[in-house]
Amino acid sequence: CAATELGKRLRRGSRLSLLMVDAEGHDDAVLYQFPFATIRPARVLFEAHHLRPRRFYRLAQHLRAWGYEMLGGTPTDYISTWHHVNSTEVFSTF
């Protein structure tokens, strides 16, 4: 369980910068179970190409409800990138 494992590793006040999910078609299931109420990564990346559009858009709605905005990626792209709106980390591309 992510809450248990990450809770052991994150010290009080520390932040998680990146959550990257590679669950071979089950990325949405992993993200639905992630404890966003207690752990808010600055960025979330997942494999979008395994998800059909309906699943992708449902997951997008879920992430938006937790305060994330999509920076890149569609159901046909390989990776979808999301950034939390309250994150102080700066997103840049080179």
C-alpha cells in the first residue's frame, strides 16, 4: 500500500517531487488508490497509451479533483504528465 510504504519513508514536512507509475495498463487503478489526501506529489507521470480514452478521461477528472493540471499527454501519447497547481517546484523543459 502506497500510504504505508511512503509514510515510512517520508519524514514530517518532506515532500514527494515525482510519482511515476508504470503498471502495464493498470496505471489508473494504482492512481485511484494513491493517498492524495495525505501525500501530494508535485508531479505525476503515468503511461497513458495503455488506457482507452474513457479510462484516461475518467483518470484525468480524478487527478483534477486533487488539484493537478495536465502538462502533456493524451490517450494516444505514451506518457501523460501532470503538475499540482499548488506546487512550488518549477516545471521546465530543456
